[in-house]
Amino acid sequence: MRATVTVPATSANLGPGFDVFGLALDLCNEITVDTDAAPGVTWEGEGADELPTDGSDMVSRTIASVAAGMGLDPPPHARHGRNRIPLERGLGSSSAAAVAGVVLASVLLDLGWEGDRATVFAAAAGIEGHPDNAASAVYGGFTVALPDGFVRRFDPHPDLRPVAIVPEVRLSTHEARAALASDVPREDAVFNAAHAALLLEALTRDPSLLPVALHDRLHEEARLALVPEVADVLEDLRRSRVPACVSGAGPTILAFELDGGATVPAEGVPAGWRVLRPGVRAEGFTLPA
């Protein structure tokens, strides 16, 4: 038996939607399992020279976790990952791995979960710990994930043109979250609530609102203090009237190029950084029959 699951990159938070909003990007990892091949783990693409091959990677740990929870043992199999999502850059690589692991565990154990996205989301979010990323990886499009597990998917506006500006520096989610204050001023909470409401309208109906909506007071400043070179680029983009925010925990910047508006200037991106224009992915994970 051979099966391949495709899972998209995701950008969480999107400025004011801290721990709630997520957007699926058309930049995908593909993980294949093959029960007829010699057991082992191999990688190509992003992280191929550093990801473990001893079964301690997130995909392997997720498969093992699902199997243990069901009291089952997965059959021996080969597992190969073709990675396109940069690691530790705020583009949901861990959530993509968790979603892939849940789906592949379902296939290997014949659980049937792959046909029930709510079950896949609940399992992946519980294992990886970030429902905002898991929601958009599972459902695609633009998602709102509430703390109680409720998810609502929205169709992104067809004119959205996201640009992921990926620096060389990395920033782990744990380090980025540890930098956040435990309490926030009421006016900052109100600011984020208002801008998050406007951002939903901007992403689904009126992208011209993005320059106004794409601002935050809860997490970006603290995280950017860890990577000042990223803060400088984000500020330059905003001065150039390019709507932009920190993608997830960072350090990637997510910008949007608007019809008739400013575009990401090539000269404004430091040497060694990557500029990706993946587009929005309307669907979440896929598992061809």
C-alpha cells in the first residue's frame, strides 16, 4: 500500500488575529508512506540535511501518538518527505507535519479519519498545539479557530496576492512565545479586536482595507525585538505602503501586493533572503485515492 498526503504551508495570526486567524498558502509538503518498501525515513527539499531519520521527527511522532492512542501498531513502512515549507520560519511547518502524520496514521491503521476533517483537525491541533495553523492546513482558505476547538472557514478574496519574505535567521515558536507579556493593556486588546474584525472583511471581501487592518499590539513588537533586522524590513515595507505583518511566530514577513498598489521592492530585501509568491490555497490537505 502506498499513499501520499499533501499539506499546505500556513500563515497564522495575520497581525491582529493572534492565535485565531490562519491562511493556507499554496506551498506544500508531500509525505509518502509505502508498506511494500523497506522501512525507513528519508527527506528531500527543505531541511533534508537536518531532519532526523530515526523516527523522532514530527510526522513520525504524530503517527506513533495516534497509534498509541488507539492501542494499535502501525505496519512497517517506508516514509519519504518532499518538503517545500521552510523550517522554523513562521510558515506552519510543524502543523503541516502534524496534519500529515494524523492523515497517514489513519491510512496505515485503516481508521477512516482522512474523510473527516474535523477529526483530523482535532487530533493534529491536540498533538502540535497550534489550532490556528492546523485549521488552515486542514480546511484551506482563511480560517478562524476558537480556543474551544470551533473552526470556521472563509473563502479568501480572489485578488489576494500574498508574498512570503523569508529571512536567513530562524526563530523557534517556543522562543517567540516566551517573549510575550502575560498581561496586555485594555486599549491594546480593544485595538486588536477592532483590527481583527476589519481584517476578516479585508481578506474575504475588500483587500483595499489591508493597509488599515493589518496591525497588531499583542505580539509583533515583542517578537520583532528578537530579530531587529526583520523589524527594519517590515517597517520599510509599511513606509512603502505595502501591507505586511509577521507570519505566525516569525521571522518570515507576510506581505500583500494589491492591484494598483505598491509591490514588494526587490532592493528592499536583504541578500540571502527569499521572496516567495505562493498564492492562497483554497483547499487544505489532499490525499488522492
